[in-house]
Amino acid sequence: MKHQKTRFFHGLLVLTLASVACNMPSGAPTQAPVQVQEAASAAPVVSTDTPLPTSTPAPVVHLVSPVSGSYHESTAHDNEESATYESKSVRFGDVFDANRFERPFTVEDMTYLPYIDIFDFEMTSDSDWYYVDVSMIGPDPVTGGAHGTYGVEFDLDVDGRAEILMLVEDPTSQWSTEGVKVYLDGNGDVGGAQSLPDIGYTGNGFETLIFDSGYGDDPDLAWAQAVIKTRATVKFGFKKSLLRNYHTFMWSVFASKDPVDPAKFYYNDFYTEANAGSPDKESDYYPIKEIAAFDNSCRVPTGFKATGLEPLGCNVSVQIAQQPDDPSKPGITIFWIPTDIDWCLIFGCGPVIK
């Protein structure tokens, strides 16, 4: 019996080895199985380009929305080029040293953009809301809408520097918070020391985002819509609480074909006049170059009667060494009125929660 078991295991061993030999590829190196085993046991390679999972923001729930203002606060008319745009030149409203721009033209060939050319602007109110209407000469001839970035600046303490910047990109035909953003200059450094270009400016402009498409302390804080008729009008509706307890202030509007950078919004602190170009054919810097397809306005008073000496006001009267050829142009050098207000303390500079 012992010899039979020995012969049985010997035969089983021979059959097993034969089976392995039959399954090996002809001419395969004897170490191949070892290499396969090592590859199989190696850690899997994870691509560094694989995006990490992100949390989904909580949906915005709206409780109230704007309607229309019943009380008239203020109105102003902007320089516009509807009757003279074919000349591809602007004489009034573009004052580089005052950060005023009248450039509803493309940089390539001075093509006129009616949906960037501000016609007039108006503020109304009701018990809880302010409304700002920014009317452009006409809609975008390609899209039939108001394609671009539109916004409002608020100078709450009338010192020349705005504290709040509200904007919307590509507003829709219905009231919506989508694309509406509100920024705060919490440290009060926007614009540098004066209206003149500040060489070596190191500030960060409107650095604090306090509202973003419904996200923030109040999901109903600021809304916008575009109404397209003969004119293209971008409407803003925002709660009076946005301005806290400020009932006297100045405000201005802007229109831009391209997105704007809130940290670099006072353009003459970041471009030289030569690099920016000019829309005036009589200027040595004609045509427009790096600052193009952009239009902004002077500032309008709300809640008080302006004296005409307010920085960047629509009727600024400032003594300068050389008077401009056109007396209707604002003074060239406008110094900000010094103030010392902790805007972060008033508004809060925490992150927008999403």
C-alpha cells in the first residue's frame, strides 16, 4: 500500500508539471510569471488631473423680488455717439485723467457698439428698494440683446472713491439674481490718492465679494434684467439695506463689452494714456487701444443737492493750471476728499457662502 501511494503522488506531480508546461507560451522567458505577479501587485496609478469631488451648493430660495420704483430719485444723460459714430471719433466725455471713458467702439477698427453706448440713467425707489435703469442707444445688432457687463458704483460718503460696485453679466429678460455680483472696497484704497493715474498703484480695488448670484447674507439683495425695445435698458433692483443707513450718496454707471476686473476697475491706475489710446482723432494717442468697448458716466447725487464740487460729479468745477479746450469737460485733476471709515466693520468682509 505504501508503494501504491508513492506511485500515485509521483504520477500526480508529473501530470501537474506537464499541465503547467503545456500552458506556457513557446519560447517564453522563465521569469515572465514573476514579472506578471509584480505588475499585478503594484499600486494603481491615479491621474493627478482627476478633479476632486466638490460639494453641491445649497439652492437659492427667494422670498421677494423687485417690481418698479414709484418715487423719482435722480436722472442724468450721458455723452453718446448715435449721431456721429460714423466719424469714428469722440470729442466729449472721454477724460483719461478723470477715469472717464466714452469708448463704445471696438479696438480693431472702431466699430460702433450701440449696446455699450450709454444714453441716460435713472434712479427710482419705493419703500424697500432702489431701482437703477441704464439705457443704451440700442441692442446688440447680432444677438438682439444687451450682451456685456453692466454696473453701478456707489460713493456713500461723497469723497470720490466708490465703496460698492454692483454688476451683471449678460442680463436676461426677466428679473434674476443670476450673474449679479456686489463687491465692497473694504479697505478704502480704490482709485489711489486722486483721479490722476497713480503710478505704482498697489491697491486691490473692490476686493470683497459680498453677493454672488443669490449667495450671501440675503439671497434677495440684488437683481437685474434687460428690457429690449428701441433702446436696450439694463435694470437693477436692489434692497435699500445694501447701502446700510446711507441715504445721501453719489452713483454712476458703466457698460462694457467684456468682463471687468473689480480689483482693477479704475483703469487709469493700470494703463498709461499711450497704451489706452484715445477715441479723439485730434489726440496723439488715437485710436483706442487697450481700453476699448467701455463707457462710464459721471456721478449723480441722491438725497442731497450737489454743489458742483463733488469729486467725479456731473458738474465738477475744479481750478486747474490749463483749462481744457471744452469748458464742459470736468476738471482734469480731482483729489479725493480724505475720509477714514472702516467699511469692513460696517458691511462685513466675510466670504460669500455657497
